[in-house]
Amino acid sequence: MLSSLSTPGVLVTYDADIVFYNEAAGALLGRRFEDIGPVPVSEWMAIFGPRDEGGEPVPFERQPLLAPLRAGRPAHARVLIGAADGANHQIEASGLPIIGSDGFQGALIFFWPVAEEKA
């Protein structure tokens, strides 16, 4: 289903490893999932972020969606991500927890670029 959507979407595991992202996410990130495959959390944080205002990766434990999703609650945040070409993009991201019989299993995260506000 995720592959048929035009909204960028990412599927992550409990450990925050990316196991799939769709073509729309690949266009924004500058890398197709088919070319990179599953991405461990340490690798995607180094490549994509999220980043702070200075462009540096935000530490894993301070990821804005992490705590609510692991607690089984939806989450939303505005964050800065990096693309493969070195550009940074301000995005809105909404995460939905995936809950199994053993609790939190992972999350489905949808995001979209924030349009620059006109002065």
C-alpha cells in the first residue's frame, strides 16, 4: 500500500531501522529505496537526519517522534532533514505507531516539505 501513495512515507522498526520508503520519499531524499535498501538507524541519521538549525544531526534520544511513538501514541513534528545531494529540507512529519501483541513494533511515518512562507 505504501508504495502506491504519492505522499512520502517511511516504515521503521522498533529500533528505528528503515525497512521501506516509497518513491515519493525517495524523490525528496534523493535516493530510491531500490538503490539503497533497508537502512540501519545509524546510517539514516548520518545521511538524512533530522538535523538541528546548524545542520548537525539531532541525537537519537532527542528525535522528536521517538518517545510518543514508542509509548504507542501518534506524533507530529516539524524537522529539518538532509537529502543525498547535501540540501536540507524543512518537513512536517506525522508518525503512527504499529502496535502488535507484544506492544510497539515500529512506525509508519508520513512527511511532506514545508512550503516557504511568503513575506
